[in-house]
Amino acid sequence: MSNRSTILHINSANRNTTVYPNVYDYRIELPKTYNNITHFRFLFASIYNDNFNVESGKNKIAMTLNGVSKSPTIEEGVYTLQSFMTKLKGKLDDAGVGVGSGGTNMVFTVSENATTKTLQIVSTNGDFTFDLNNTTLPLNRLGFKVNSTNTSSTTYTWNSDIPAIFLEKNVYFIKIKNIENTIESTNTSLQSAFIVPSSSAKMTRDVIYDSFQQVIQTAPQSFNYLEVQLLDNENNFIKVRNDWEIVMEIV
């Protein structure tokens, strides 16, 4: 980039918090109008990695245990894969009380296959299925995918992808909604990807450079504000709870 470049320091703390209460989805006014801008580069982001990886509204499990409908709920919060599996087993065991064969309790084990990156859920004393098509109880965020397999035998086993939110790293996106990425036909807004640590590193401030520095070229644009969003690779908001900042270079 040339000497005509301008550095923009965008901090969510400077937004109108009445109009934009959420730090992951806001508009911020700029000190002037920038005209005929054609090049953008994200230099770095500084963000507390403190978002809940199990969120309210995406934390219920629609399922049937031996013909009985149940909807166990995982409390929202920050989980590692191990703590999630422990919580999930407890919720499934609670849901299985008295509904097993002959009125017995269904007992579950939840384990990880690190090689295939799948969860395995096994029950005794009864069959179980997940309702993957229940749109009011979204399961994908918890990793229960449509391509999961259910194998019936003397015990009942379910295999499903480990949720991306529990893998070693997640790819997040900073999107600037009001800046059109006219060169990349697959994107309608300017955005850049970066990688955050695993959920075991919550409540730390991470200065993130990954996948930055690339210059994004667009058709000439003018703007005096930015609409900023923080998203995951499924276009869901990353609901961080503390203010965060990014630094951009424009020409």
C-alpha cells in the first residue's frame, strides 16, 4: 500500500451502546468521509476469547428415548470437549430415568474418537434417536449432524461429528457489512478470517494476526461509518461479552 494509506482503529467501546448493545454486531461512525477507497487490509484484532460456545436457543436436544419424547437442555456457558461430554452424559442419564426396558433407567456413556473426530453415545436398556429435523431445537451447534449414524444392537450407539466449537481451533470472521467486496464474487461484504485458540483458553485477550495482512481490492467506495460483525464459519454471531478492537489500513 502507498503513503496515502490511512490507519483506522476501530474499538467497539466507541459505538452507541443504546442503539447497538451487542459488541459483536454494531455500527460505528468515522471522523470523516473516506472517498474512492479501493484497498483494505486488516492489520490485527484484539479480542477477549470469552464467548459462550454453548448458547441459549441452541442448547436443547430433541430426542426420543424408548418411544418417549425428551428435550434435555445443556446450560449455556463455556465448555471444553471433556466438560461438555460430562454434562451431556448427565443430562441424558436424567432424561433416561424410568423410561428404559421394563421401567428401568437408561444409562449412557459419551466418548470421543480423536482419530475420526466423532462423538459416540451409547445407551443400555433402551433405544434412542435424535430429532435432527426439529427446527425449534437446533442441534447442529452441538454437533448432532444429519449424517449421524444410529446402530441398534443389544446396546444402542450413535456416532456424530465432534462440534467445531470444541476442536483445537476455530475460524472466525470479521465482516464489514457496508463495504462491498466487488472483486470476490462469492462475498457481498468485506471480511477477513482469523483463527482463535480452543475453548480451554477462554477469558484471555488474544492479539490475532492469523490470515491478516492480505490486501483486499475493491471497486472505489466512499463511506463515513462501518457496520462491524463478528461471525463464525456458519455465519452465526460470535457472542463475545467484552469490547474488542481491530486495526485496518485503507487506501
